Amino acid sequence: MFGLILEWEELMNYWATTEREWLYYAGIKDGLSIWKHLLSDVPG
């Protein structure tokens, strides 16, 4: 039973890490998109 709990905890940690990485990269992508948009509006 204890081994099953450890396996479940390991799986949940894996998903949490994967989700965090996905959100991190999505944030970078959105940030770069916003930055490009702002720079394109600057008269120059």
C-alpha cells in the first residue's frame, strides 16, 4: 500500500512539474509577443 502511495505521489509531482514548465514557456511566448507588439508601435 505504501509503495502505491509513493508511486501516486511521484506521478503527481511529475504532472505538476510538467504543468509548471508549460506555463513558464507559454508565459515567455506571450511576453515576447507583447514586447514585439509594443516595439512595433514605437515611432522611430
